[in-house]
Amino acid sequence: MAKRKSVKRLINIGLSLIVVLIVVAAVTTYFWQIRLQKPDEVNMANMADMAGMTHMEHMVSMTASVSEKGMVSCAAIMAPESSGPTRKFDMTAARTTLKLDNGKMADAWTFNGSSPGPELRVTEGDRVVVTLHNKDIEDGVTIHWHGIAVPCSQDGIAGVTQDAVAPGGQFTYTFIATTPGTYWYHSHQMSSIQASKGLLGALIIEPKQQPESNPSTLEATVLYQQLGSTMLVNGNTNGLSVPGKPGDQVRLRLINAGNETMEFDVEGAPFRVMAMDGHDLHNPGELDGTIVPVGAGQRYDFLIKVPESGQVVINSPESSPIMIGSGIQPQHSEGGQLFSFVDYGTPLPNDSALHIEPDQRFELKLGQTLFTKSINGKSFHEIPPMDVKNGDHILITVSNEGGGDHPFHIHGHVFRVLSRDSVALKGSPVYLDTLLTKKGETYELMLEANNPGLWMAHCHDLKHASMGMSMMINYEGITTPYRVGTKSGNLPDL
Ligand SMILES: [Cu+2]
């Protein structure tokens, strides 16, 4: 009897020990991962060389790299002279209590008193000059121009291309609006926190001349965001009403500025996907009963002709509907097939870009570990950067190995999607800055390294980025005087 009791006791002690060990391991791993996300100090231009260096060695190596011939600082890469008109904007980031249209009050962080901030609308070729002022956002703010290939020093990345702008401070961004399309902007200091607090807005670059392929007579920007846990469309909780009469061709510029994939369907009229991430598609065909998934950070331009019956409704399970026009409400339909850009539109007749041999290849496996989101099993500054040379063509294979949808965003460039799951794209060329990947999918992308700098490449579910799914594309010969880490307070993706 006594023996059986002591065996039982031993088992209990053993079990308790195992539980304690698991808890200790979990807590240790958790703090290890936090350390990854909040390092003391990291030079994102030179991550591999930094590891294991003492402070003194680091200072010596910095001096050495600055004096090394041919090294260029990201901070010195600015917009070239240009003859286009200059468009100036002032944006003030501030803590604001917003009264939402549902009567609720929201503690938001705003640009110029609203969230989303003002829509910046410029014309192709304009010189865009935006002065950011920080009134009272304690951790500092920046503005990143999502989808626009700006010069390195203007990309708005705290700790890589600038220091976060402290309360009372300011920073002026200058870039040329080279490529017309639908874009957006958001703070890239503690982006997962600051974007969900409201520091974001739309940026539209209108073409100098409307292409003949654009029959739209009306247009509307529709920006979705998650303000904390509230889904807003153009700042409203109750959906949106877009004016339009029968026969009007409405271009809807949908911007997913939230963290989750949204699925849209259009009821009451057929529609076309005119552009993805701002880039027009070639001969986009009519779609009907098709559900279009739009990943976080992505933009889709729809063209919808208002029917004689008067009304079109754009539904998504994630948000309140958008109504275009007035009249008889179309019948609600369930289901439909998913939009696929693999065979949408038609190829360009002489597409020389298809026959480019890559100079370099990278493979990125997007996945997760116990407490992190990872790329090739590593997180944030421990992920080796893609080191590239100016002029190289880079073939990137991106696979989603789980942990949710990963909309993969690359800064400073537009890339071409070559294939999905080994099937080459057969329709229109597709150029993106943010690629939605779902579990099990593999894509091949071709990127021309034509914008020397230091560029982030990360998941645009910003919660995933903050958990480590964020890496760099670094050009040979480019340095930065800025540092990421708790010492400088620059934490771009926290
Ligand atoms: Cu992700």
C-alpha cells in the first residue's frame, strides 16, 4: 500500500516537472522571440556583419564602411530634378477622438484630424512634396507610400530610411508620381499598431491622359481599414453609397488597408477588373458571379456599368455593402467562382519581358514557428537579406507553408507574377507590389532590381510582420545611417 502511494507520488512529481519544463521553455522561447522583434540595435543594411560584434568593432566597421569607396547612403538617394508641377501637402499626425457614424467614440491616431487621412490625388509626372508633422504620437511616426517606387530616402521606414519623426518634429517627403494608379500610405513606425490606430489614407495618381482602354465616366475610391476592431469603409461603419445613373461606367478603386483578406462580389451588373495594385490589365474580360479576393495591402480597380434597373451592390462578408446608383436593389446571390488572374485578360502581343533570364534566384517559404511568423524558418533581422545588384533580374519563388494568408509586399519595386503552382500565367501580364498567397500556394515572381536602396519585403498582414515575417532586399553598395531597435526607438514593424 505504502509502495503504491510512493509510486503515485513519484508520477505526480514527474508530471509537475514536465509541466514546469514546458512552461519554462515556452516563456524562454517567448522572450527570445520578443528579443528578435525588439533588438537593441540593428543595421538593416549590414545585418550579417553585425551579429556578434562588440560595440567598438561595430563603430570601427561603420567608419570603415562609410569611408569605403563607392558606398552610397540611402539617405543620399533622393528624387531627381523634374520639370513637372509641384504638389505640396501638409500632414499632421495627432491623437484624436473620432465620432463614428454609429454614434460610438473611437480613440484614433489621425492625419489632419481624420482616419483615413486625406486622399492625396495627384497627376502622373507631378512632383509630390508632403511635409509630415507629428503633434503628439509619442513613439514617433513616418509615412510609407505603399506601392510607389520612391527613392530610398523617401520610403518612410523607421530605422532603415529615416528616424521616426518625434512629437514636435517634421519630415518632408519628395517623390515623382511616375506611375498612375491606386495606392495608399501608412505609418511604417510600429506599423501594426499605428495603421490599426488610423494612420493611413489613399493616394491616387491620375494618368496625364486617359488611355483609350478606360471607358469610365465616374470613379470612387473605397478604402477599407480596421480601426481597432471596427471595420470602416471610407471612415464609415454603415457602408457607402456611390452616386451613378443607368449607363454610367464607374471605376471603383478598392483599397484593402486592413490586415485580413476581403472577398468581394458584385450584384446587379457584370464587371471587369481593370487594374491590380494600380497597374492596368490587358483586355480584362467581363465577370459575373465571380468572387474577388483582395489581400491586405492590395488594390483592385473594378469597372461597373450601372444597369437600367438602377442599382449595383458590392458585397463582402467582411464589411457593409457599397451601393452604386439608386433603383431596384439587385437580387442577392450566394457563392460563385473565385477570381483567378492566371488566365484573366489576354497576353501582350510582343512581350519581351517573358524571355528574361534571371541573374539571381531566391526561395522564400512563408510559415510560422511557435511564437513567430517566419521566412525560411527565421524571423525579422535574423532572415538573411536578398542581396542584389543594380540591374539584376531576380526570380523569387514564394510559398505559403501555413499560418494564414500572407499578402507578400515588396517595397520600392513592382514585380511581375510569372506562375502560380507551376502554371504559367496565360492572360494579361500581372504586375503587383503585394501578392496574396494562400496556404499551399507557390508563386514565381520576376523583379527587376532597378531602384538602388534598402527595401523591406514583408507580409502585409501587419500583425504577421510584427511577429517576424519581414525581411530586406539590399542593394550592393548601399548603407544607412539609421538603426532599428529599442536604442533608437525605430521599430518599423512592431
Ligand atoms: Cu502573413
